[in-house]
Amino acid sequence: MPGLNPCIRAITLAALERGWQVTGFRRGWQGFLLIDPDVPESIDAQTWALDREKVRGIDRTGGTILHTSRTDPRTQPEGDRTDHVLHVLDRLGIDAMITLGGDGTLRFSAHLSAQGFPVISVPKTMDNDVHGTDYCIGFSTAISRSVESINALRTTSASHERIAVIELFGRRSGETALLSGFLAQADRTVIAEVPVSLDKLLPLLVEDRRGHPQRYAICIVSEGASIEGGARDSDIGQSSTARDAIGIGTQIARSIEAETGIGTIVQELAYLMRAGEPDALDRMVGFAFGGLAVELLADGTDGRMVALTDGNYCHLPIAKLLESDKIVDVANMYDAEAYRAKFLRIQGMPMFLY
């Protein structure tokens, strides 16, 4: 995820300036589960002593030098392994943790904090769907990558006079699709929060194509979107959020071709949205979040999540994200009849209108 490496660099340098030792755990929570404190080789394989040389220049690269995983120690086949994580932290002499991640990582961070271990968490997700913060690391880069790709696909769509259906990440929240579609000025945008009626959407896209001098149209779709009333025929897949099902973008495209006779282009941007180096904003927020996290620990504060609220860096209770889901405010931001962004109120809104 773009922005993680700048954050890791900021944490390391700020901690070293205070005379602290910094240990990076590889592969997220999975790394903890692979450590046996009595086996030095397992510790060496899953940890990395971070110093100035190790983090030199990493802010210019995407992803994370520590690698990642989707692991929750509480939901392992052998049961809840929270005690093992705490055992590893104790045996390795770790005094406090700064965790960087999305919903899963942050939820276990809150759980670990509730057990009494000092934790500061940093929100990272390109969906920007962590409750309590206006911004998460990776969001700006994902939007920028998406807008570039959408605009690049216009040339192919125009050349073939087709309707392009472009699917973006966003299982629970449609904000990434909504803002990418708005900034790229796509014709229609289908978000996760509002089931789409093909009886409404298809005529709109046909008219969009007809009204364009180059006879093409662009439709942006959240991967978590759904079709109103379920599948229209046997060729349309099951749940759009199931990894082994036909994607919602393909479902919509098949319906377009079957019911209008117009050719389509289907493009799932997927991991391309968060590939490559971070943009300037994600570098800045990554640096700032990392510095703030260390600042809090130095002040004797833990059990907090760093955040951006109303344009200001701040911190909140670490369990804040558990209070609610962060989704698009459909009433104020989306026209569910026209399938387009609709910003009724700008004054007082955050920079990303969310």
C-alpha cells in the first residue's frame, strides 16, 4: 500500500532519535504466529532490526518492506492465539507497538490494547473506510491511479465506440469509486451502498454513448456493488463480493451487451490502484502519522489511533473504529436515480468531501 514505507521510515527515525530500538515484524500478525521464542531462527525470519540504513530511501517506494498478510490471531484453526502474541512480545522485550493497517489489523490492535499492552495504531486502507478518521494512508494514491487509468481507457473506448465498465476496489464502501468517477467525470458510477437497477442504468448509458461525439460511455463500479433484485439471467454470477464469482463489472457488461447490443470493455483495476510509489499526499500523511505515533508513546500515551479530522492531525481511542462503519453518505453525496456523485453541501466538509 503506498504510504506505508514513508510511515515506517518516520517511525524508525523518530524512535532512534529518542534512543529507542526499533523492531519490525514481518508479514503482520502472521509473523507473530510463526515465531517460537525458543527458536532463534524463527525470530530472525520474522523480525527485522530497523536502523537508518534499513529505511534509507524506502519512502520513495510503494508497498511495505515488512510485507503483509491478512491474519487475525483470534480466528486461527487452533483457536484464539492472542496469548501467543503477548508471549512473543514479552519474550522479545517489546515495550510498545505501532501497528499499521486496515480494518483487520486495527481491530486486533484494539483487542491487544484491551489486554493491557501499549499500542498506537495507524489507519491504512485505500478504501478510506476506517471510522474516526477523515483520511487513511493509501487513499490519495489509489484515487490518483484510478483517475489516470479511467482517462487512459477513454481512448480505447472511443476507438471502438463501446461502453467501458471499470471496476474498482471497495467491498463495503463506495467512496473510492464515487470520487474516482467524479474526478474523472465518468458518465455513471455504481457504488456499494446502493443496489443498481439495470432497467435504469442501461438506458442512461445508451443515452450517454449516443450523446457523446465519439460514441462511447464510461461506467465506474465498486467491487462491492450489487444488482437490484439479484441476477437477471443464468449468465450473471452470484454475489459480487465472492472472490470466485463473476465480478459485478462483468455482470453489468454482459447485461449491456445482451440487452442493448452495444459492445463493452470490462476492466478491473484491482491491485493497480495501489501499485507503485506513493503520491505526495500519502508520503506527507505517512510521515506525519509515523511521527505522531512516536510522539504519543514518548509522552506516555497509548491505546490511541492517529487520525486526520477536519484537516488536523489528532488521535482517538484505539477502539473508535469499532463504533460504526464508514460508508458513503448517499443522501448528501450521491444521486441514486442518475448514478452520479451529487455534492449538496461543500462548506464544512473535509478535503475529500467525505
